[in-house]
Amino acid sequence: MSSKDIFTSLVRVKGDENHKVISVKSNNPIEKELWAEFSKVLSRIYVSTPINIGDIICKNIMNTGIDIICTKKVNDNF
């Protein structure tokens, strides 16, 4: 039996000197066996500011029906 939990990770931020990464999580629990693959997918993603809590970073990641959402608010520097 596989165990499930909320997946958490970091995604890189593009073009913001004050924020290099931003925290993200899955919107539903996922099998822990998929965490390594999810991490590989997210390592290729960059996000731009501004970004808000709850914004979808990656919709339907790996066709699992799971969305990866932002857990921190970052404003533009302007």
C-alpha cells in the first residue's frame, strides 16, 4: 500500500533579485513514489512576479489531476 501526503517543494523565480525561489505545494495528497518525478518537472519551471498564494504554478502535473500551487505572496519590486 502506498502512502500519500501533500507534496511541497520550491520553484525558481525569474528576474527578482530579492526572491530566488518560492514555496509551492500540491493541492491534494499524492503518492510518495511520485515525489521524485514531480521534483524533476518542477526543477525546469521558472515563475515571474507578482505571484499570490493559491496561484497555480503547474496545472495537472504529469497528468495526475494534481495542481501545484504557490504558498507565498511575492510582489513586483517596482
